[in-house]
Amino acid sequence: MRAPQVFDGECFLEGGATVLVDGPTIAGVEERGFVVPSDCPVTTYEGTLLPGLIDTHVHLSTDSGPMALDRVAGYSDREIDDVVTEALARNLAAGVTTVRDLGDRRYNVVDRRERQRGRDLREPRIIASGPPITTPGGHLFYCGGEVEGAEQIRAAVRERAERDVDVVKVMASGGMNTAGTDVAAAQFSLEHLQLLVDDAHAAGLPVAAHAHAATAARQAVEVGVQTLEHASYIGGDEAPGTAGLAAFRSTAATDEDLVSLARSEILVCPTYGGFNVEMLSKAPPRMLERMRELGVTPEVIVEERRILTRRMADAGVRFVSGMDAGIQPSKAHGRYAEAVIELGAVIGVVEVLRSATSVAADVCGLAGTTGRIAGGHDADLLAVEGDLEADLLTLRDVAGVVLRGQPLT
């Protein structure tokens, strides 16, 4: 496979490249003009070739419709399986060859991952957390991960280890999509969060922490999670009890917070994608009314978020890309390019492409398997129209997708 522009997961290769594929595997990477044997089929792309994208924050059991999370509790197992099938197909068509699911309803997605193993189902590879661990009535409680007290926390981690999950997801703060929870407050005590992380690590499992509240983010840094999801650092006098998107006006991250986060080497998944003025302008009426009461506009919310991300980058925080895919139309499965484009506008083209390929592979425990165009890695590839280094918007224009050496038809 030849292309005049090639991003290998770390950098753009000068002059493009020829990627040699043998079955499901990349056999080697040579210069663009490399002479191949006469019986070797050649596919030439006119744009940019890069590793298949990896979305490290998806909800496969949600259908991308309005209030999608609210409907998950009422789905049958068969209905969820149908939603997962559609979600995987949309992601693959958009060039996403691996997904990390962080919002399972009970263990439906874990079961789907098990069906993938040992078979070629022509689906993106699934990295699965099982149901998020949360407090009674806490964020996404209806997914089946409620715990209270030390013994239930230990039992929940043990159950996930026995089910062979790939990562433990914990809801360290409340969430905007679960009524009755507080996005500006921590859900666990520091002691209980530390217990959860210690037990997960003892079982060989990394931890991804959902954290909108500044207090929850600080706790997650202190206890040593592997990824911080959202990392909104909501706080301040007006934030506790603030409903929905308006809470994003209050960003309480101090310089000391961000230096501590950078030193911890925890990666931040800011879940960009669909987080823009257009989306916020179409928020539910109750959120729009609350925003008006607080005197905050969609433009202010988006700019505050960008400023925080820029401050993180300047402090040395590293990012991994993920969209929170499936929870609403603006974050629909198959629109992952928007997450990468929005984050790239803040941290730059090369860094954001790393965050969606090689860095994401490392976070998913797949270093050496995918996320890079290099010999011995799976031939998971995405071709896009045009020069991606010059214009990140080109990521929207898919020219071809290759999954484990097989082009999509």
C-alpha cells in the first residue's frame, strides 16, 4: 500500500512510504518508490495513510440518539446487542479499528468481546471495562455497578477481574446525564477510591476515572489512576449543585493541580467531539434556561474548556483521544474525526494523531499490536483524502479502511 503522505503513529514519514502487508500483519515499511515483486498487488492512495484510529472512550450500548444513556436501562440483552453491532459498524466505516468501552450495561459488551476472540468478525477490536463502578444512585447507576462501603468495592473489583475485563471504570464524580448526581462533587471518599485503585492494580488492571469535579480529579491523581476521563475541574463557590453544562463555567484547576497532574503521568482523555457552540446551543431547554440564569453562553463554555486544555498542555499533561461516543447525536458513533479535530485545534496535528493512534494503543494495553505502522503490528490502517499534515479536517474524508490486512468492501 503506497501513499505520498504517511503518519506512522509517531510522526509523518518524509516522502511517504510503501507499507508491506502479509495476511493480517504489517511485514515492513519502505520508501515510497520501493520496487515490489511483480506478483504483489499494489494499492495506491493519493492522500494520507495512517494507523487505524483508536477511540478510548465509547459507549457501545448507546444508540447515539437524544438522551441515549437514559434508554439503556430498559433494553433487553438482544436490543443492546443490536445497538452494539450498529455502533461497531459505524466506527469501523469511519476508520476506528479499536474501541475502549467505558460504559457497559452489566456485562453485555464484555460478552461481545468474548465472542470476538478467536474469530474474524470484521469489527473493531473491543477493550472492555464492564459496568462502571459508582455509588448508590450515582452516575450511570442503572448499568449495574453500584457499590457502598469497602466490602462492596472489593467485591466489585474482584468480580471484574474474574470476568477478565481490560480496565476498571470508576465514576469519581457525578455526571451530567444522570439526574440527582452532582458534577461538581466527588462520589467516593479518598479512602474508598484508593482501595478501589489498589485492588484493581493488584489484579493487574488499570483504572479509568470519570471526573468532572475538581475534588474528584485531585483524588484520582492522588490515588494513581491511569486515565482521567473529562478532567473538567469544575469547582468554585457557584459550582456545587449547578446543573448540567452551565457548571463548565467554573474551572477550578490551579497551576499546582496541573503540575501535579503532569508529574503523575496520568493521561487525560478530555472527550472532545461535538463539544462545540452548535451542540451547546441545542442543549435541552432546562439546561439552556439554567445557562441563561447564570449568564453563561455556549461560546464562553467552549472557550473555557479550550483554555483549560491549553493550560494542561503547557503544564506538560499528555492526552489520549476519546469521544464519549454514542451518548447523543453530536457524539454519535462514526464521528470520531470530530473529537480528533477539536482536540488537534488546541494541541496540534502531530500530538493529536499520536493521541488517537500510538498513545491510545498504549493506554489500551495494545503496544506492539496496533496503533503504529511498523513491522509486526496488525495491519489496521486508515487512508484519507488529501494531506493530513497540512489540514486535519481531511480526517473526515475516508478513502479506505483496512482491518487486520483486509480492506473494507
